[in-house]
Amino acid sequence: MSWASAGGHPPGVDPISPGPAEKERGVFRRMLGEALGANDVGPARSATCSAELRGGPHAQRGLCARDPGSHVAHWCWGGAPAGIAADCILDELFPAADGDGDEVLARGDLAGPAEYFAK
């Protein structure tokens, strides 16, 4: 059985230190960040939140693409509000329903065949 088939690492290789692929990704991230105008291409970090997602390029990509959901990129640093500490405004992604709100389905109404829900 080889080390690869056993899910291990080759002898003498530190699985935590970045290899050539990680270095190439770093070069690409810097190039992408520069093209998008992002000041920070590292993992998103703040006093209360951290993510491996590169928040700077993510936020800039949304702005450059005029993505209606680009304002959620700040969640990389502040966390998703989930409507608890702050309102979660997603109107551009999920517009409010039209009408007077009289169309409320009972739980049993949702148990229909899949064809009923197809567009």
C-alpha cells in the first residue's frame, strides 16, 4: 500500500506548509486583486470573524459585476447578521412579494406533486 492510497503524505513532506500550487494560487490572487482594485487578497480576518474566503477580491468582483448581492461581501469580516444583531436586507436578491399578502399556503398545501411547483 502506498502513502497516497492510504490517504497520507509522502515521507519528508509537511502537509501544512504551502507547496508550489499554493504559491501559484497566491500569484493568481494578487493579479486578480490588482485587476479588480482589491487592497487585500488574504483570507478575511477581523476581531470577531474569520474566513478562508478572500473577502477583498470577492467584494470587488461583486462591485465590478454590479452584482445585486455584492453588499453581503462584508459578511466575510463581520459575519452574517441572520436578522438577530442587525437586519438582513436582501431585497435585491429576494424581492418582496407583490399583492396584499392574502395568498398564504397551509402546510398541507405544500405537500403536492412536484409538477405543481414546476415553472
